[in-house]
Amino acid sequence: MKQEDLLYFKKLLQDRLQELLQEAEKTIQDMSDNGTFFPDPADHASAEAERNFLLRIRERERKLIAKIRAALERIENGTFGICEECGDEIDIERLKARPVTTLCIECKRKQEALEKIKGE
């Protein structure tokens, strides 16, 4: 992969990581600031459901943060854009669509097909 492509992905990943970390910090702050009491049980239940939904989103983002950090590490050690399964280069368009990917499209298809077979 060309150096300019690596720099592009590094910046893209770093920007997304920073954005996710800021959102996580904002959520933590909002939750610690929000000691609101709801006299109506329906309002309390609605607020609790919204809080749980937000926590599920943040959990997904936490996993994405780990994947972004791993991708940044692969950029540093020279393995970014190399399929972990077959060792071929991952297509640049696939990386643009999903920069944290570790599999080329063909290996990903095979993985999904196996998962489908095991799930049935």
C-alpha cells in the first residue's frame, strides 16, 4: 500500500477514534450530571429505557474503539491492509468502506458462509 494511502487511513481512524472518545466522555458526564427524579413511573421507565439504549450504543462504540486502535497498530507495524486469513492485500475500496477490516472480501464471504452453516 502506498504511503499516502496509509496516511489517509491513519488520519481517518484517528479522527474517528477521537470522535468516539469525546462521545463516550459526554455520555459519562451526562449520566453523572443527570440525577433527575421522575414522580411519574411512566416517565421514569421511559428515561430508563433511553438510558439503556444509549448504553448499548456506547458498548458497540467501545468495541469499535478497540478495532480502531488495532487498525492503527497495524498501520504502525506494516500489516494494515493485509488479509489475516489469506495474506493478500485488501482492496482499497473495501478499506474505505470499513477501515477496521482484517479480511479481504473473499475471506469475509467464506467466513459468513461458514457462520450461516453453523447457525442453521
